[in-house]
Amino acid sequence: MVIKILGPGCSNCQKLEALARTAVDELGLDAEIVKVADYVDIMAYGIMSTPALVVDEKVKIAGFVPSLDQVKTALQV
């Protein structure tokens, strides 16, 4: 599983990355977490506001900092 955190590195992006890492650990997933900060790359996903969570090239969450439970749900679907 490849998880991408899309965003310029702002505090909300950092929070989403931390939530994703916690969710991966708690769910026992084998996942690679990648940060994507380049605006051209972010826009290629159709994202207009960050942060965003992309799982295996599918946008799961965008435009807000989700709860840990929301991240876990996104990773399991």
C-alpha cells in the first residue's frame, strides 16, 4: 500500500501525516508513506485544497484534517 500526503508542508499536512502513521501502526498495515509537496503533482490529483490523503492513487480525503478514525476507515476501504 502506498499512502501519499498531499500538501505544502503546513501544520495541517503534518497533522495528517502523523495521523496516517498512527493509523498504519494501529492497523498493522504494510504501507509506504510519501509526502507530495509539489503543486503541479498535487493538482494532478484534482485537489484544490490541502491536506489530502491518497491511498494507492485514489483520493480518500481532501481539504480538511480528519480524525484518526476517519483515516483508519480510509485505509481499510
